[in-house]
Amino acid sequence: MAIFLKAYWEDLIMANYAVPPEVLYPLLPAGTTLDLYNGNAVVSLVGFMFRNTRLFSLPIPLLGTFEEINLRFYVQRKEKEQTKRGVVFINETVPHRLVAFVANTLYREHYTAVKTRSSKRTNNDRQQIAYEWKSKERWNRIAVEADSMPAPMPAGSMEEFIFEHYWGYTRISNHTTEEYQVIHPRWEVYPVNSCQVDCDFDTMYGAPFSLLRQQAPLSVFLAKGSAVAVDWKRNRFHV
């Protein structure tokens, strides 16, 4: 297996929302179906640090560490006797135009480049983490206060459902999809005591997601993160 990208994903905040399935159907890659949690279609607003990024084991000077904020949803694909559970990115936001250009050009992903910033404060047994990104002169924000000691994800929990998706799917056309594998260990999570989400969802992600501004998340998680590798090989299939 050839590894295209290696990095460390750190301090992943994930705010998870239930949405009507019809919001996601137009974005669904061919050959996949929605992966539901307790009957709900779920989207996640995610903020995290992308650290020590390497392409084919080579470091990227000046661009190797940055914030990423993304909106994503969850799918599955049946392949013979195997069920592959994966993620579809609606949008991925980073601060570097070059990173966005490469991802969009090579892989037809949905990256945008805007100003981002982050903060992390620790105090005894608490930590405060925030990610912010600027869109049309407005700073959006996702932040948590959480315990400083991580714990394993409980089996059968929503945390497990959200994090245990190890495939990525990209819609190329109405009948063509690309599939790739994301490799990382099972993550630990920090108990979250409070959260703040201030996001102009319709401006960032389109009018169908404006409903998220009026509802509270189903849940908010903070994951410790780990080293992550993305396989170079992309399986393109037609349906």
C-alpha cells in the first residue's frame, strides 16, 4: 500500500446534527447509501489541527500545520460480503490556497481557502479549545470546554458511530465515485462539559443547511486524535 499523505490529526471537535435525508440525497456518491444512527441522517461540523503533514513522506515547508474545518456526512457501501463505512465531505476549509488547489485539482474534493485561527488553553483538569474561520467578513466559531483526561469510546455509542468510518467517498459525477482508505487507530475522547457553535451554515455550505442554525447539536465530542495515513490508491467505480 502506497501512502500519499501522513499527518497528525489533533483535538478534533465534532458537533453532530440530525438532518432530513432529502438534504443529503443530492450529494450522495453513486454506489453508496446513507449510514444512519438510530434512524437519523447525521452531519458533523468538525474542527481540528492538521500537524506535521507529509506527502509521500516528505515534509511540506511552511504548510505542514494548519486548522481544518469541515462539514461531512456518513455513508456505507456494500462490496460483496463487506460493508464499508465512510465519510463524504460537503466542504473542507483550510487557510492555504495551495492546499485547497491541490486537493480540488487532483481529487475533485470540495476545499475552500479562508482565514482560520485556533486557541487552546489548559488549566488543571480542564481544557478550552476553539477553531474559527472567516467567511464574507464574518468569523465563525466552534469551541468546547472539556476534561483533560481522555477515555476510550464506549462500544455502541454515538462517538463510536461517528469516528469509526475509515473510508472516504468523492462524488465525481452522477454515476462515478472515487473511494479511498483513511488509516488511524481507534481514538480516545474527552468528556465535553460545554460547547459553542456560531456558524453561518447557509453562507458556508448552502441554503439546504440553513436549518442547522436553528437547532442544537445532537451531541458534541472532542477526540484526542492520532497519526493518520491516507492511501494513495483511489478506487474509481461506475454505477
